Amino acid sequence: MRPDRVEVSWETEKSKWLVRIVSGDEVIRRMFEARKDADEQTLRAAAQKTVQDEGYDADPALISLKK
């Protein structure tokens, strides 16, 4: 199953990265640890793994980064 959207953003309050997986009305939020100044490749790889762990199959081009 493919999600509609995958977003990665920095969560200031928790000092962690947040992955939001949006599929229809369902939104899954998962945190992961990486440096705040992590490069794009690191963030995309972590998001891709999180998406797969949740049972989705996402195209890496679908992942949007908000720094």
C-alpha cells in the first residue's frame, strides 16, 4: 500500500525528527533520532525505513523534507 504523503520535519519540543505518513484520513506520526543538521540523504533513508516499518511502500521522491 502506498501513502498519499510522507513528510519529515524537526520537532523542536522533543529535539527529534518527525515522520508523518498520510494515507487518506489516517495519519501516522513516528519520531526518530538524528542530528538536527543531518543531511538530506540521512533523513530520506530514515523516513523510508519508518514507512516500510509501518507496512507502506513509498517512493523516495514522495518524501518531503521541512527543515
